[in-house]
Amino acid sequence: MPFFEQLAGNLVYGAILGSVYGLSTMGLSLIFGVLRIVNVGHGPFIMLGAFTAFWMFTLFGIAPVVSISVALVLGLALGFVIFFAVIRRLINAPELSTLLATFAIGIFLEEIAKFMWGPDHRGYSWDIGDIDIGITLIPYSKILAFISSIIIAYLLYMWFQKTKLGAAIRAVVEDSGGAAACGINVGRIYALSFAIGIGLTVASGVLVTLFVPVGINPYMGHEYTLKAFVIAVLGGLASPWGAFYAGFIFGLIENGSYTLLGLIPGVEPFSLTRFVAFSLLLVILLIKPTGLLGGENK
Amino acid sequence: MLKVEGLESGYGTMQVLWGADLEVKKGTITTVLGPNGAGKSTLLNTIFGLVKPWNGRIILNGEDVTFDPPHDKVEKGLTIVLEGRHLFPSMTVRENLILGAYTDRAMEKLESSLELVYSLFPVLKERAEQMAGTLSGGEQQMLAIARSLMTNPDIVLMDEPSQGLAPKLVMEVFDTITKLKNEGLTILLVEQNVFASLEISDYAYVLNEGRIVLGGTIDEVKDSEEIKKVYLGL
């Protein structure tokens, strides 16, 4: 049954890609959950991660899995800088101001990237062999991306659950006034959460390069901004863990529908997968407006 | 213990407090009375620092804390029970209480605070592993008060603690506040429920249109002309 083999293969691939989607959306959800700010400049941070991976690999021969930590540190630093330069002034500001500001930050990063590295599409190939899982061949590099995503998400989850600072962030997400009454420095939690959110996003950009062989360019982020919004809504918007699971679901739907659409004659499946994914989003939101895994969003 | 002088604040360009003065003595319950919109909640939120003071001074234990952010005030022994409880609904009762002991000041006393809280509110011990959001209204109010005690405070600001509760529970909340006073706590209370709060208080102030128009011991305030004017428009 070649069709089922193809479908199964695509679903496996979808799950792997989904883990990266999930990781790339966690930062967006974390920032929204804590600061109630929608970072519409989300994609360009993924682009920065992709360039980090590219330069680390081509200049120093450093494997992308190692670059993740470099990107995380860069992202954290950048997150703090942007928070204290811009975001700090926008807490409790009207939505239009925060949307404009984060949009502007995104464009600013893109143009800096274009200025420094040019508008060309770049890519690199990190070939460390494939594994045959019976139905399809999967490159080890993608399996490493899958494992890295899960490890990072799990470590972050444990940090949130087991540490005092993690508990303080959860408290601010649930009720910032209540957190202040407990003596939590809410301003510091805002800064930290924003930095972690950007750090995660930049780190996920490293993993994205393992799925776009020649797609690294200053404007590559847009696609991920769009997908991240869908995934974040699916996951209930304010929950990084919801976003991670929703990433899987999105990856499965996107890749599963690719196989199914290929059966219809005269249809170009690639452009339609997004149609299917977004239609499904609409249906899910009609049935459960708080998102698939969403709790009590006020 | 707490002294407020000429406090002014507001939101955006709208001024709400126009120079409020009051003093809270150690070990007493002091009530701020006033009609809706008088600025009672704004007064407490400004003292705590959630609303920035525009002018005036706030002195806590002899130290000027006017522009201290809220978390510094908690470290110095001041906390607030906000109007509408502001719990962490998808955390357990226990987690809510532990978060109350977030500051260094509170961490030192974590065990004894927990013991005190559980002895005051046995129901919270029974429901320690239950999500705070699943508690009844009365239990949530108890948890909000309990969480404020976990900060190991000298003085607690309470904003409408009896709001939205059934009459029987309202009396329970007022009994609790009296018990807290007997434990040595100082309380600054804002209440809609005038008669019950006068019943338990030692001092009272009347706030009207952002200004303190009257202050004194309970007996002085109770029989004054001012309070009739403010509440009854006489």
C-alpha cells in the first residue's frame, strides 16, 4: 500500500517538524501569557537563530545542535536589551502601541540582517546520515532536532514547576496584582520572561534550518510568524506547554493533508496544505474558542 | 506605624486622591469609609504602590516608602488583600500560600506562618491540594487573607474583604479580621459594609471626593454630622 506508507512517512515527518513548530511558538505564548503583549515581530527572531546556525556552521564548523545554546544565550541577551529599551515602556499601554512597536522591532531586525548579510537565500547541509524506519528514511539531523526540542521544552517545564522563580512567573501569568501582593517583583518577572521567550524563539530558529536546506534569508521569518499565531491560538494562547503540543498537531495536520491533497488530480498540494491547516483552525475555534488545550482565558 | 500625608494620585490625567491624610496605629483596626467612587480602593492601591503616588508622603515604621515598588513594601512588612481576591486559580491552595511567603522576610517564618494560617482557617488545610479556583467564594476570601498573612506582615491593607459574600460569611470574615488583630496585626480596612466595619474598628476615617473629611475614634465618627452628610446627604 504505497499510499499508506506515504501517509505514515509524512505523519512521522510531521511530528518531527511539529516539535520544532512547538518550540518556536513557546516563546510567543510565554511573552503573551506574562506581559499580555503579542509579539508580531516573532518571525525575525527565528531568522536570527537561523543565521546563527548558518554562520556557526560555515565559519567554525560547529554543529547546529551545539549552536542551540549559543542562540539561546544570544536570544536571552537580545531579549533583555529589547525589554529595557522598548517593551518596559509599553506595559499596560494600549494594544496598538505594543503591536506597532513589536512590528517595528521585527522590521528593524530584518533590515539589519539584510544590511549585514544581503538578501540572498543561503543554506548549508549538515549530513550525518539517515535512519531507515521501515516506511521512510529520516536524516539523523532531523531526529536530533526532534529530541532537542523535546528536551528543551521538558527542561523549561521542570524549571517552571520546581523552582521559586518558575513559580513566580506562573503566578504573574495567573494574576499580576496577586503576585505583587505576595512580594514578587513583577517588573523583573516581565523582563526575565520576555528574555526567555526571545531566547527560546532564537534557539528554535537554529532547528528550523535543518528543515529549510536553502531557505535562510532575512525575510524567512514571516511564514513562521503566521504559523506561530495559529499554533499559539490552538494551544490556548497563554500556555507555552499548550503551544508545544499544538505544534505537534499543526505539524501532523500540515503534513498529513499534504499526502491526502496529492490524491486529488490537478491540485498543487503544497499551497493547499496551509488552506487545510487554517480551515481546521477556524473549525476548532468555532467549537472551542479558548483553543484546543486552552484553559480559562479571560 | 503607617502615616499618610497629603497623598495625591490618579489614573492618566484623572486625579482621584486630592491630598489624603491618615494615620494607622500599631495593633489597631482602622477603617476608611466613604461612598462609591470616593477613592477608597485608589487610596489603598496607592499606599501599596500599584498606583503611583503623584504627591504626598507614605511613612511606614518611620521610614519614607512613598515611591517604593510593591515588592519592597512587602519586604518591609506591608501587604494588601486586593478587591476581588486575585488568587492564582489554577494553582493549589498550598501553592498559593507558599507563594505568599516569597520574600526573604516571609521565608524565614514559612513554617510558623503556615501553622498560624492553618489554625485560623482549618478548611484550607483540608483543601490544601485542591485548585484555588475550585473553592467557594467564602473559602477563596479566606485564602486571600491567608496568603497575605504568609508574607509575615506588620500591617495588612484590606480592600472590600466581604464583597460578594453571603451574610453569614460576611460575619465570618469580620470575626477573622478581629482574630488577626488579636494576633497582633495592624489592619487598614476599606469596606462598603459600614455598620459591620464600625463594629470591629478602633479608628475610622471618612473619605469623600478624594479627601479625608473626618477622622477619629469610632465613637467620634459614628455620632458625627459629617458621616450623615456623606452617606445620607443630610
